[in-house]
Amino acid sequence: MRLRNIKGAREMMVESDHTVNEPQANKGRWRKFFGNGNPIHLEIGTGKGNFIMTMAQSHPEISFIGIEKYSSVLLRALEKQQELMLPNVIFIRTEAENIEDIFEEGEIDRIYLNFSDPWPKDRHAKRRLTSKQFLARYDIILKKDGEVEFKTDNRALFDFSVEEAREAGWQLRQITYDLHNSEMNEGNVMTEYEIRFSEQGTPINKFIAFR
């Protein structure tokens, strides 16, 4: 999908009270940043923010951090937060590769990967957020009993992700190839992409992985 660049979006990110411009300074101190000892859930590739904002509204007992690399996309999430002003959600505009510089070992309780870029060419496989390379990063920042939740409409990416997880030594607590017609759909919060694909009748794949 071609992203529409919004003039001034980068500057708006920097000026917003809802983004952290120097997240590395909070490494190991995110609970202090939120002012409590609540669990921290991280969404990598937060898009326009429908998922994370809904989750934050529903779970005030959890602190949420959304990472997104595209300013023009993250701007939509910031608009939602500007309206709702939820105290338990913050955003970071950065590349996913930087998470080890931002979070301390075992600092994150759960990671959400929702409709990630499939990077379809084989030579780009390591860039996929469910590749062994990224799973190794998650292994560091997740607490020992932490989990990764992954959703996608892309069956090829999902099959790749299942194989990568198993090869990397992760186990799948739950898995489905048709989320909205499975027991895993209970309590499911849909993203913008998920709503669109579901309306088109496209099955949604999901797994929950742990070490």
C-alpha cells in the first residue's frame, strides 16, 4: 500500500506530548515513566492506532507503548490520543530494529504484531517482524513468561512465521487460520486492516507464542 506523506508530520511527532522523542533515555525506566508498576504491552507497527487505543481504554491496569516508523501514519493515532487523553498509552516513532536500545532485558510483558509488512521477497525475509532475527530481539526485552501475539491476513507470511517461531525455539500456545470463527476471537480487538479484510471475507490468521 502506498503511504500518503503528510507535510509537517515529522515535526508534529516531535512537538506532541504523546510521543517520546528520546526513548533510549527511558530504557529500564518505563514503569517509572508511567508512574506505576503496571505491566507494559508493546505494539510494533501501531499504524493508525485503532488497536492500541481500544486496548488502552479497555485495560487501564496496563501501560501501552506503540511503535510506528511512519510519521504520516502515526499522526492518526496521535489524533485519537489527543481526543481521548488516555494516561496509559504513549507512542514512539522509530524503526523496530531499535527496540533493544529502548527497552531493558525483561522489561516488556507482551508484544503485539498486527498485520505486519510481509516483505514478500526472500532476500528481505530477515526484515519480517516474525523472523528469527526479530524473535531474538523479543527474547531479550520480554519477561520470561512474556508472549508474542501475531495476526495477519497473509497466509504465506503466517506459514513462514510459524516455521520461524518453531525453529527459534518458541512454542505456540494457540493458533488459528480463521480467527473470527474460532474460540480465539473472544475479546479480539480489530485493527483498521482487520476490519477491511474481514468485510472482504478474508480469513485472519493468529498465533500466541511463548518460550
